[in-house]
Amino acid sequence: MIEARVTVTLKTGVLDPQGKAIEGALAALGFADVGAVRQGKVFDIVLEDGDPQAARARLEAMCEKLLANTVIEDYAITLPPAR
Amino acid sequence: MIEARVTVTLKTGVLDPQGKAIEGALAALGFADVGAVRQGKVFDIVLEDGDPQAARARLEAMCEKLLANTVIEDYAITLPPAR
């Protein structure tokens, strides 16, 4: 069993209105030194099959097909350190 | 300037219908070995002030006040390694 984490973030240059709104809300709460906020998504995925090499390939396929919109989003896959 | 990452995830035991839907969609796409999926949020925050100690405290305050619903969500703060 492998517990992987996939992080999906907007590519640089893509507008992020949600991040902008959070920026404004933080400033309104008194956090004056917040420069920029970008919001992304994180998926914690449990894979039953335990082979890390195959896992990375399968997770990439999941990102390409469903989890990320690769036109505007980047994804990063984090696997637990091999034992 | 500090680029911090805040990851907000649902606490264990809290139902995650969005994660369940992704689980179903991945299974329908042929990813048969997906055991469980939980979705969370990630915030990439740029702080203008460069003191890492103060940064962590301020980021915790941001999570408590705005970024996370601490009744049902956990948050984790990742700061870049000190130089």
C-alpha cells in the first residue's frame, strides 16, 4: 500500500481570483505583509499496489486524465520515501 | 521575502464526498487499485517580512482565522529551509 500526495497548482501567469480574494481577506484581517496568495488543490491517494515505480506512472496518468487541467495547471507527485 | 506553503486537509473521520467522487471517477477510468482519495487545499503565500520565526506564528494565525476551519480541518505549514 502506498500513500501518495498529488499537489495541483495553477501555472505561473494564470489568473487566480480565489487567491486574490484570500489576499484581500488576509489584508482586511490585519496581515499587512502578505504579498501574494495562490490557491491549489491537494489529493491524498491510497494505492493498493505497492510498487513505487509503477505507482508514479499511474499517478501521472491520473493527473493527466482527471486530477489536473494541464492547460492551466501543474501537478507534483510526492511518494513516501522507499523503505 | 518568504514563500510559504499551507496545506489544509480534512481531519480523519470527517466525510469527504468530493474525495469519494474522485475515487469513483478514477475507478471508472480504469484505475482499479485506488483505495481511497481525500481532497484538500493548498495555499502558496508570499510574505514580505523575512523573519522565519515570526512568519510561522503569523501563518498559524492566518490558518486559525481564515484559511482552515479547525473544527473539521488540519493545517500544515511548510517554510523554505533556513539559509
